[in-house]
Amino acid sequence: MKRIMWLAIFLLALYGTNFAAAQVDLSPGVGRISLIHGDVSTQRGDTGDWAAAALNQPVVAGDQVSTGAGSRAEVQLDFANILRLGDSSQAKIATLARTQIQVQVGQGLADYSVFKDSDADIEIDTPNVAIHPSSREGVYRIAVSGGETQVTVRKGSGEISTPPGSARGGKGQSAIVRGTADNAEYKLAEAPAKDGWDSWNSQRDGLIRDAQSWSHINRYYTGGQDLDTYGHWVYVPDCGYAWAPAVAVGWAPYRFGRWVWEPYWGWTWVSYEPWGWAPYHYGRWFLYGSSWCWWPGPLAVYPAYYPVWAPAYVSFFGFGYAGAGFSFGFGFGNVGWFPIGPADPFYPWWG
């Protein structure tokens, strides 16, 4: 009986008001910078400011990502859609929602991977062609140089569209498009042999797709693959499996990072820890013995459940706090926060 009551508290506190909303989630999507090699910059869509990119930095519709010479970047748009940029490349996230994603590749080399069960209709645009992946699982290589775009389908199938017409390509095919958007011409050919860029992307896809942590968490939890390397799973009686990070004595969650302001979402936690996406934007933290553990939730492996992403799962306190809302008008020096546990009430501040 005690166990049943305890789980009931978990369900009510964690999902009571959010479960129904999660199934018809209309909130704007949030991706993250999941890998940085070399010089990578981002431009915010709301301010137009360019700055050096940071690991686990949120990416929303309107933002741009740019790479320098000899650099690479990976952007996880959601659990099933991944954009990677090669050196001297630039892309804009034009639309990012659960059911629709639009990416504009302005120049350079890009890879777009779609894992199975993706919920989004996808469009990838270049200056002279639009690519529409038509399968729920695929890998697409896009190279933009001058007035030419080369689209190569490594896996799956897709349609390329230009004003004069459109064509469908499948695995092992490539389309070369030349000219401006108004007078573009294309031809289909056999895909070129794979190179180091393709091998690297395939390796990254495998690391994400085959992570052991997916046996404990829902695949909707973007960033779950990072947990394999930086911690281990422990079984907690009456709770199930929880993840314990490999950290120093005295460590606590929501300590090593910073707050950034994102449109719609408001104050959003950006962790400095390489694994710091899934555990700070889903689930709950709690103390087990003398160590902090992250609990993904009782519905973490329930296939029909679509979890609610949050900018952070914390409670705020201090000067300027009032009820379920709060204000940072007096500066962060007057506001504190702490992680909420599985049975703690939670008051969203966004939307």
C-alpha cells in the first residue's frame, strides 16, 4: 500500500497537470548544440546577435549556426532529427516544432539524419532547391557551393523541388542543381563514393541510435545517449532505475551552468556539463543515500507517452519571488533555485 501511495504521489505531482498537454503539445520546439569541433557560432533569431556557440545551448526557430574553417557542429533538433555542419558552413533553423521542421542551408556541407518514429514533416532548403525527405528514416547529404547544390541520399528517399519541376531520389542517388532559384536546372546521377564526412556522420548516428540508456528512458528524451559515458544506472527500490552521474563529492544538480533568456520559454538552464541536456529538461532529481540521482519518471519507457520539455525543473526562492511566479528584475544575486524532487509541486513560468 505504501508503494502504491508513493507512486500515486509521483504521478500526480509529476504528470498530473502536464500529461494531457504533453499528448497535444503545441509549444515551440527547442533543439540543442550537441557537439562542437573548432570555431562554431550562433546567431539569435530574436536579437540578431552572433556569439560563440556553447555545448547544450538551446536552439529555437529563427536561430542560425555557422562553422569556421576546419570546424564541425551538431544540432539535435529533437529526438529523431539531427543536423550536422561541416567546415565553413551556415544554416538557419527556420521552423522547429513537433510536427514541422524547416532548415535552410545557405552554404557549405551539411548532413541531415532522420531516425525512425520522427513526428515532423521536414523541409531542407538551399538557395536553389527544396528537399523533402519522404521516409521516416533517412540520411541526406547537402553540399552548397556558389550556384550549385548537390543532394545525396545515403539512406531513405526524398523529393527535390525547383520551379521547373521536381524529382524523387532514393538511396544511392544524387541530384545536382545549378542556377538561381528562378531558373534552376537539375540532373540525377549515381551517388559519389562515401568519404570521411559520411563515415563520421554514420558513426555519430550509431552512437546516438544504439545508446544503452534507451533501455531506461523514453527515446523522446533528446540527449539520452550522453548518459552512457558520464554515469551509470542504479536500481532504487519503489522507484525503478535512476541515473547517477560520475561527479565529485559535494556536487549538486543545477549548479554548474548559467541561465539564458529564450523567447516563449523564459529563463532556461544551460549546463556546462557535457551530459547536461536530458537530466535538466526532463524528469526529476533526488538524493539517494549520499548521492544525487536523476529519475526519468515512471512513464519514461511507455511508448505512447510524449514528455514535456521544460527550460528547467527547479523551484525558485528569494527576493522578488511571489507565489507561482517570480521576477529577475532585481538580479540573480537575489534569487536562488533548487531541483524539485519526484513528489514536489512544480509551477511552470513559461508560455
